[in-house]
Amino acid sequence: EPEVTQTPSHQVTQMGQEVILRCVPISNHLYFYWYRQILGQKVEFLVSFYNNEISEKSEIFDDQFSVERPDGSNFTLKIRSTKLEDSAMYFCASRGTGSGNEQFFGPGTRLTVL
Amino acid sequence: AQSVTQLGSHVSVSEGALVLLRCNYSSSVPPYLFWYVQYPNQGLQLLLKYTSAATLVKGINGFEAEFKKSETSFHLTKPSAHMSDAAEYFCAVSIGAAGNKLTFGGGTRVLVKP
């Protein structure tokens, strides 16, 4: 069964460093998403992406964040200068076309900012 | 804007007993509703979804949920809990289409006692 994959599973970085979180969505999906879950808190929407552009973003997704689909398979989230409060689990999701289609989630990347 | 409230951050049930997880939503337009399950160290897996067809929705692993518009609720039930049901459960809503951004509730962690 096709699945969304994410790498790395755990990333530790120093405050101020740049990180790139990688996702491989399901191959025939066209809509892509990033969510995050700070420990003990709700899963929060960050950004959605379709047709090579951002379709919606939350107030969390400020200028420090960017997304990219560099090739036909990967979907990345970059944080330019990490802050302590960026420590969270980051989930990638994708979905196919059709209004009834749900999002499929990857296993997540745990980001720890020291 | 839509929102989701899950009553009870922790629920403890005995093996074989009824599982009932409560979810109430707020939306100005007809919603799409979802229940996701998260097992330890794993991503979010879709249990079931409501997309304006039947109000009683059956999902995987014996779970079902009923959409009640008058009560703005989408409670999740399972007649007989199994040890493998121990996980965290998230209710989520999207509007406009099932694939639009998800707004999650705070989650309910289920403990199953032998």
C-alpha cells in the first residue's frame, strides 16, 4: 500500500541553524501539506501546496519557513533560522484529487532545537 | 473559522468495554469530519471520515462515528475495547472539501485495562 515517507525521523539542531525536513508524498497525489505538533499540544496546520505554489498558510508559517517541491517526488519544509519554540513533531501529508479524498500522513520528523 | 473540541484528554476503559470518545465541532458551513488514530511513535492514521453521505460512518478496527448536526457532534465509538486500541485519537474538521486544511482537536489518549 502506498504511503507517505519522511526523513529524517529525528533531527537535532542548534538554535539559529537551518533545517530541511523532507517528505515523499504518495506518487499520484497533487496536494501536499505540513502540520506540526508541539509536545502536549494540538496538531496545527502550517501550509498547503498545490500546483507548485502555496495555496494556504497559517500565521505560524512566517518568513522563516518555506516549502519546495524540488523534483517530481520530494516535498520539503525549510526553517531558515531555528528557534527553541520550533521544537515539535512535523508531519507531512498528501492527498489525491476529488473533494472527498482525505489526507494521508507520514510518520513525522521530530525536530529538537537546542 | 472552524474549531474542534474533544472532551477528555485521557480515557481509561476495560478490555471488552465500550469506547466512547467525544468530539464537538464548530463550523459556519457544512463540515467534513475525521477521526485519526496515532499509535506511539507513529504518524496519524485515518479511522473514518464523514463527507456528507451517511450520518453513521463505519471505519477500520470496528470503530464507528455518528454525525449529529443538531448537536454539532461526531462522537467515536467501539462496542468492545481491545488492548490494541490503546493510542491517541484525534478528531478533525475541514470545510469546503475533505482535502482542505484540517483543524484538529486536542486529542484523547485511550488506556485499555486488562
